[in-house]
Amino acid sequence: MLLEGIETLITLSTAKTMSRTGSLLYISQSAVSKRITNLENKLGKKLVEPDGRHIKLTADALALIENIGPSFNELRGLMFDQQTLQDDSIIRIDCSETLVAGYLSEVMSHHFQMDPYITITTNHTPRIVEHVQSGKATIGFCAGHLPPHHGLHTVHLFDEPFFVISKTHLTSIPSHLITNDLNNPANTYQFAILEKLGIVPLMEMDSYVASAQLALAGVAPAIIPKSIVNTLNIDAQYCFEFVELQPLFRPIHLCTRANTSRNPRVKKLIAAIVDAAPKVISSPSTSTS
């Protein structure tokens, strides 16, 4: 009962509503409310309070999640390690959206024919790592820097370069650029590089596709990874490469729990992704400036 309550509270912290939490946990809204109430009674603390149409966590609830959340995820991961991955068990790949669009879709079009029991979800890298740690995801396919002390088995595939996309011709790096969300821990390293070059983030988008579309519309130049350049078939005349921006690459990793990485189906899937990885690097490059 206590573990159910903690799991529900952690899910509620991101879902924000009882109904959404219930959907994610496959239980009713009333069951969510009952679990939270039971946890409050057990701890003797108020954990949630109404906040308009959403639910707001109290300071006690936030402190509980901060203290127990990592250990709880690891406990779930250890329980996941005890499960046997059968031939028809679902393998979940939690993946950066840009990597699905620009890379994973081609690999999976062939692999699904051999193993149809695979599903793909998209998330940001910090959440992907959490899902793999807890066993919610079998494999993580991450773009950007991984959080420290993640405790997972990782495979570094390649370092993905960035291009500056601009509707007008560029002869030097613009002083203002549209970037991705630099508050995302996987992307925070980019801020120091841009600051050193004297570049100011004009807008911080949650989607590289949105950034690219704004750049192509002439709003402002944007920093876009190669996978998105290829996916959107952005013409070479709009793509600019600068030596100064070479440190601004994105490390691309696969990650799994150590025990999971030894499963034959998982090993075969990882091998298929790894074998295809060089194609991203060796694919025809856009013109440079």
C-alpha cells in the first residue's frame, strides 16, 4: 500500500491531475485519490491541495519525492530485473523525438519484421534515463548529455553535429540564434558554448522542428541537429556550418539496465541500431559556409 501511494504521488507530480494520473497508472480517478489519502494518513502529512483544475503538491510532498524518488525508481528497476523477457514481451524504446524522426524510424522499419513486439515512446533525455532506471522503458535512445551517476549500461553511438539554419545567406555566426530549451539538463552544456562565442539565445523552443520552421520563415537563424536537417530535407542553401560551433555537438547514446542488456532480443535490437549508426555520420552532408 505504501509503495503504491509513493508511485501514485510521483506520477501525480508530473501528470498534474487525478484523471491523467489514473490513465497513466491504469486505475480509476477515485483509486488515485484513495491512494493519496492513504499515504497522507500513513505519513501524517498533507501532500496535495487543489490548484484550479490541477493538483498542487505541498512542500512535504516535494521533499518526499526528492528524498525517496531516486531510491524508489531503483527499487522498481531491481524488480524489473527479476522479470523474464519472453519472446512476446513488449520491448519499449523511450527515445528523443528528434532521433525517432531522423534516425530510428528507418532502423525499425526493418527490425519490426523480425520482432513485432516493440513499442516506441518519446521523451526528453532526463525522463528517458529515469524510465530506464525504473524499468518503465527497456532501452533509452538519448540525445544530449546524460545525467551523472545514472548507473546504466550505455553505448555511445556518435556525436551529432549542428548546423545554423537561415533563410538568408550567412558569412559569419549570428549574434542571436533560436535554440532548443537550454533548461533541459541534457542541453545546458550548450549555454556555456554559446555564451563564450557571444551568442544570445533569442528564443528557446521545445522542438527542433519548430525552430527550423521559424528559421526557414525568416524569423531568425536557428541551431538544428543534422538528423532534423536530413528529416526535413532542408536545402543546402539554408544550411551553414561554422568551425567555431564544432564543440556544440550532441552525444547520442543507447542506455539499458545492465541485466537487460544481456537479453538476446535486446542485444539484437541494440546491434541493429549500432550497425546503422555510422550511416548518420556518413550520409551526404549539406553545403557549408
